[in-house]
Amino acid sequence: MTATHPEAPAYRSAGARPEGAASEREAAARVREMFGGIAPRYDLLNHVLSLNLDRAWRRRVARRFSNVLARADARVLDLCCGTGDLTLALARRGPARVIGSDFAHPMLLSARRKSGAGAGAAANYVEADALHLPFADGTFDLVTAAFGFRNLGNYDCGLREIHRVLKPGGQVGILEFAEPKSALFGSLYRFYFTRMLPVIGGMISGSRAAYTYLPASVGKFPSPEELAARMSAAGFVKPSCELWTGGSVALHSATKQ
């Protein structure tokens, strides 16, 4: 499948394609419906299925960009924010102004309840499609996304939209699952991710399809090298990748020139 950007090389997937989705529009509709349906149990499942490591990963992202978050004049967008865990982790490192955005309404309702229930930080939330953001060019100093960028129907369009809303010198940080390279850990990871996770996730959430889609989407997501090339094609400079937890999680970052 060929990427939409003329300078981007061809990769295995130009964007998320849940089963049965034949176009970007259908993919977006299915993703919205899928995540809206599991919103009530989403936080519990994240913590259980990651052995509570997801909390540490989000805090680490916030520490990684603490230089931006410590500025009172900085504006931060947490893209595909879901129930707002990363949004709040970023806000706790304040005093930067942090906005969370997502296009799944039930997820945002959970995020707003959490933010207003003594979560230790304040954040604003906007319902928005990551491929068509309602923000002016050059609005933000930092754009983040935790385990949500992978669900976009068009990765190149998503990167270009992030680039558009960032100020010159602004940074992007995309936290995503990755496939470990170690033979032993990689085999254990794949067994858990493809065999056990769909069963556990389906039992708790009531939607096995959502947790069958998750490992499938990770398997189709660009490798760190591929995503770095896509970032460069979208206009970013200094793309880099930090691998955490045995290479099962990756923080992809870059800067707008």
C-alpha cells in the first residue's frame, strides 16, 4: 500500500483498518464505535493487561517533556487522549496548559469525570478528529499521543496535521506498542498479546473484537525506522525512538523545524 505523501516510501500499512473496513471513513467509524463501547472498562483493562505498567509509561512520557510542561506559556495537545490518563499526567507536570482531544465521545466523558474528581490536575477536553483538528496553525508547543496514533485511518495525514498545529520548534511524542526483537521475550510477548490478551480483554470488556483488533493493529503498525521516515516526509526533523520494557513499547519523537 502506498503512502499518500509523495516523498514517503511504501509501507505495509498506511493506516488502521479494522476488520471489514474498506476505506479511511469506514475505519474511523469502526474505531470510534469500538472504543466508545469499551470506554466504561477501558482504564481497568489498561491497568490489568499491562500489569499496571501503563501508568509508569505515561509518567515517563511526562518526564521526557518536562522542559515544555514547566513553562507557564506553553500549550500542549494530547491527541487521541481516550480517558485522559496521559492528559492528566502531563497536566500534573504543569503549569503548561494541556488540552486532551479524542473523537470517541464516551471516552471523553470518562476523561472529564476523572479530571473533575480530584485527579490531582486540571485539563480541558475537546471532541475532535485527529485528522481534522479544530486548531489554528502553530498553536501548540507539544503534541503527544499514547496508544492512539496507531488507530488513525491515515498515518501520514495524522503526522501532517500534528506538524500543522505545532509551533516552529515544537515537539511531538507518540507512545505506541512495538514488537520486541529478543527471540525469547518476543515469543512470550506475542503469545500473550495474540492469545491471552483477546480472551482476557473480551471477558472484562464484553468486546473480544476490540482486543483482537489491538494485536492485529500493532502487527501492522510501521516499525520505528518506518515511522521515522514518515515523520521526516511530513516535515519533522531529528526523529528518534526510545524502546522501553524490553522493546515492547516505543516513544517516537521529533521536532518541527
